[in-house]
Amino acid sequence: MALTQEQLLQLRGRLQDRGTELRDIIQRELNDAGHDSLAGQVHDTGEGALADQLVGLDVAIAEIDTQELMDTRAALDRLEEGRYGICIGCGVEIGFARLESQPAAARCIDCQKRFEAERGAETPRL
Ligand SMILES: [Zn+2]
């Protein structure tokens, strides 16, 4: 593996910190979404739809963070299994520079671009 032990330890520390941070953020977001019962207060008024949208937005943000938490955990799993820093798409080594900016990255830049392009094009083709 191209990464040194020092680099791995550094990235593992960042992943663990980020995982803890994300758990707190998600907890707070879910509390906010359910707690204030904004939707309940303005129920049956014209503002109801807006409140629903706000609550939906909170949940959407929590989902993005949940996805990042899952990516972070998956990266830690790969680290434990010695597969960290290897692209899950094509198997090439992911450079330290990329991992340093995105410790949870599972793909090399080429595969990530392809993955996002495919995901972005999820419109039904009949
Ligand atoms: Zn790749």
C-alpha cells in the first residue's frame, strides 16, 4: 500500500473525529425536526405546507449527514481490513492528497466522476 503508517493513522483519526461530529449533528437535526413541532402549531393553516417543507428540509439535511456518516464508517471498516485507499471502482490506489481532503473517499477521482454522472442521470428512460 502506498500510504505510510503515519498517513493511515492521521486519516483514521480524522475519520473517527468526523464520525463523532456527524453523530452529534444528526442527533441535533433530528431533535430539531421533531421537537419544535412547528408543523403541529400551524396545522390546518396556509402555513402548514411551508412548515412541512421546513421539516422535510431538516430531514433531507439529516439524510445527507447520515450518508456521510455511513461513508465515514465504511472508510474505517476498509481501514481495519487493509483495503483503505484502494478505489472500490477500479482498484487503483487513491492518492494521499485526495484522501487528505476527503478521508472517506472510496473511489479515485475518475470513478467518482463517473459515479456522480450516472447517479445524476437517474431520469427514467423509456
Ligand atoms: Zn477508480
